[in-house]
Amino acid sequence: MDRNLDILVVHGFAVREGRGKWACCYEIRLAILGGPLLYRGELHGRSFATEDAAIFAALDIGEREASLHLEAARAMIVALTRVTHDHIPH
């Protein structure tokens, strides 16, 4: 993944849609433990010989999509940091 995307995690997976067809699915989350879901996407009707090939395609598509969500992720990290600091007793 691009160094600019280190604040995001892309999880790719595939779901069988029929004989030789897999839906390429991916989730984009903040790269913190239990990070919130930012985006979930899927592409249907793709023909792949194996589930692994579909997962590889899902990761590729998910990483491209993640680059579009960088600003939202940065804003969410800032907001989470503020909430955490506001709840720490001084």
C-alpha cells in the first residue's frame, strides 16, 4: 500500500456469485485497533479462476478507493484524538 495510506487498512475478500464468478469485496478502516469502518465496496459479476485471484483484485480496487478517502480518515483521527483527550482526567 502507498505510504500515504498508512492510516488506513484495506481488507479484501471474495464472495461466490455463481460458477466461476466472484464478487470482489473490500472494507476500508482506520488503522487503529478496532478502527471504524470508513467504506465498504464490492464489484459483482467478475470472472476469476480462483477465490485468491478475486481477493487480489478486491485489494487492488480497495487500495485505489482508499486513496479517495484519505482526507475523511485524517479528519476522523483528529476527532478521535480530541474525544480521547477530552475524557482523560487532568
